[in-house]
Amino acid sequence: MTLPAFSTDPADFTEAADVRPGSITLTRHGKPALSRKCLLTAQGYGRWWAEYERLGLFPGQTAPSVLTDATRDAGVLVSSTRPRAQESAALAAPGREVTVDPLFIEAALPPPPLPEWIKLSPRLWGVVSRFWWHVFNHHGGQETRAEAEVRAERAAEMLVRTAADGRDVVVFAHGYFNHMVGERLKARGWKLTRNQGFKYWSQRRFEAG
């Protein structure tokens, strides 16, 4: 049996070791199709959120040029399985192959069991629900904070591994879970080099320290 030949040239190993990891850009999706201009009870917000997760983007949008530039230069594109994330990726990088992964869906956002006479806008319910989930571990049988933190660590590990060969990675996902993944990247020594916050279409770019 003939064994495969392996290089003994130290330069080959030096070249491999000197490959700088690519960047990781966490992108929030575009404006969703579902209106936030309404007042809802806690139960109503639960139904609103389920519909929000099911629908895609508000029609007529275009991706910002700074984002299309980033996707053009990226070696790997990743999207959560939610329609609003996948449609955002398609607008920002038409014709490009996108890896769709449920690892990147938004962290659970169940509303707390407040009285029916309390009616808030979806935006305020999002703030209240996230606070109850984060501080009081109110999950309503959905993903707990601890489980989401484990998932964020797995997502960060996957992205770091993907970028290790020098390819830039752009992720299309969701505001709070992007925040959680970003914190895990920082814990691994990655530096935030572009920060557009968490508005629709925003990017947060990380580079290896």
C-alpha cells in the first residue's frame, strides 16, 4: 500500500499557521411585514409574536449598500430559518448560496401573565417580555435563558470555526440573539470593529483579536 505524501517543508506549516481568521458580521434582518401600530394584551402579544415569526419582510425594501458590499466580499453567508432572515439574505446577496441554520433563530420571547386590562404596543411588550425572560427566567415552556446561552455559545463556536480559514462570514439573524452571540465572541477575544447597533439591517462586525 502506498502512503500519501506529506510535506516536510517548514514553510508549508508556517503559511497555514499565519492564516488570519476572516471577520464575522452579525446582521439583523430588514423591516418585518407585521405592523407594530396596535395595542395588545399579553395573550394578544403571544399571538402577534407567533405571526411575526411566521411572516417575512415588509415589501419594497432594498438592502443598504454597505451590507451588499459586505456580502459580496464574504466567503460564507448564514441565515436563521425564519422567513424574515432568509428574505433579508436574498435581498442583500441575490443568487448567492446561503446556509440556513435553526441555530440562529431569535431567543424566545413569551409575554408574562399580566392582567388583560394591560394593553401595550408590540414594541413595549418586547421590552417587558425580554426583561421577564432575562431576569425572572419566565419562558412559558419555551427556550430558557440558560438554554439560549448554550445555543449562543454553539453559534459562536460554529462561526469561529468557519472563519478560521480566512473566509469572512456574514450572518442574517435577529437582534437579541445576535447580541448574545456577540458577547460570546467577545469572550473568545474577538473585537467589535463595526457597530451599527440593533436596528433593522444593522451590522456588527467582529475580528479576531
